[in-house]
Amino acid sequence: LPATKEKSGVSNDIRRIEALEATVDDLQATTMELTKSLRALINIGIGDDSLNQILSSSIEGEVTEQVPGRIIGWANNRIDQVSPLSVSVFYGGKKIVSTIANKTIEQKAAKEKITGRSFSLLLPRQFYDGKGRTLHFKAGEIDAPLVNKLGAISFADGFPLEGGVYSSKDGIIEGWGVDHSDPKTPIVVSAVYGDDIVAKVVADLKDGKLSKKLGKANCHHGFSLALPKNLGDGKKRNIKIVVSPWGFDLLGSPVECEFSI
């Protein structure tokens, strides 16, 4: 019995760490978005061609691997090796998704061993249809190009995000959500009303209903999301449930919410 309790305690600690890591990733992504609001100031310097060339040459990186549901790579800024780099994917000249390279790794570039930061990307739902597409990857505020070593990229194994809602009552939305491409890491679920994120929570609650679907060892993907009190005026509202930091719709349709305080 003591050994069982000890093992359970270790598992709980690991889940707490995973939940904290998911929260940190989301906070870092939010910080990167806030930083973009300063782009007007940054552009004062970036408008100089010589400075732009220096900044571009300081950023290097590669798209190195495709795993089920995700694209993996690394990016490095030789001038600033402290701040994580933003990484964006472009298709047809349009940006389709962004993330941050915030995991420390070691890669070999030619004969030189460098220390970079890895990134892991999900694509929007429509890109999981099995069709090969040429994608372009860029890093930093100046959109420095990264080397795509994969060529045309296609996913035929389905969109990795899955979830559902059990109930919406008294301003509490209860449900579950999982990223099958990284099932051990809980996702961050956000409630969006209009264009605003009004609530956010980590989906790391134990949900016995998921045992048959995901296994008893991997059923901690439930969430209980409390909407802000200012929405409790009795009006019906459609709340979209999205996965942060991607902004991808988890359910495919909004949740109808109505509550009074």
C-alpha cells in the first residue's frame, strides 16, 4: 500500500508539472503576441536595410521532422540566445499559424554543434486531409526564413485535437479535450466570445469517462471552465471553445450558454 501511494504521488506531481508547462507555454505565446504590438517601434530600426540584413543573418533554423499530427524543428538567434523566437508558417503567402521556439535542444549544423530552441507545430484542421502542400517557415519579427528539410508536407492521420462538452450550467462549461499528437501534455482551453478570450483553463482534470477512450493512465484531460460574472445577465450567448495558443476550434461549433447571477 505505501508503494502504491508513493507511485500515485509521483504521478500526481508529474501531472502538475505538465500542467504548469502547458500554462507557461501559453503565457509565453501571449507575451509574444503583446510584443507584436510594439512592432511600429521596432520597424523604425528594421526599415534600415543594413540593420535588417544583420538581424536576418543572426537567425538560423530548420524544419527537421514530421511526427503524427505535428511538425518539429529548431530556431536560434545568435545575437539574442535568451529570448524565445516566434516561428510562423505561411501558405500561399498568408500566415496560417504561429508558435514559439522555447524548448532547449542541441542540433548539429554542418560541422558546428550549436544550441538552439526547438518548436512543435500544429496546423489548422483543413491541412489534415492527406494533400501535400509547400509550406514556408519563418522566425522572429523580421520573418527570417528557416530551412524546410521536409519538402511538401501532408498529414493523412486526422486532426489531432479532439474534445467535447458535457454540460453548460450556471456559467460553468464542463468537458474534455486532448491533443493526440502529444497526449501526455494537457492542453489549454479558452472560451471566446466575439473576438475576446473571456476565460482560460488547463484541461488536466481526471475524467473517468475517458478511461475507455484514452486508457486509465491517460484520462486526465477534463476541464471545468468558469465564465466571467459579467456574462451572467440571463442572455443566450454562443461561446467558442478553442485551444490556446493556436486558436483552433476544439468542438467545431459553439456552446450555447445562458446563466444569471
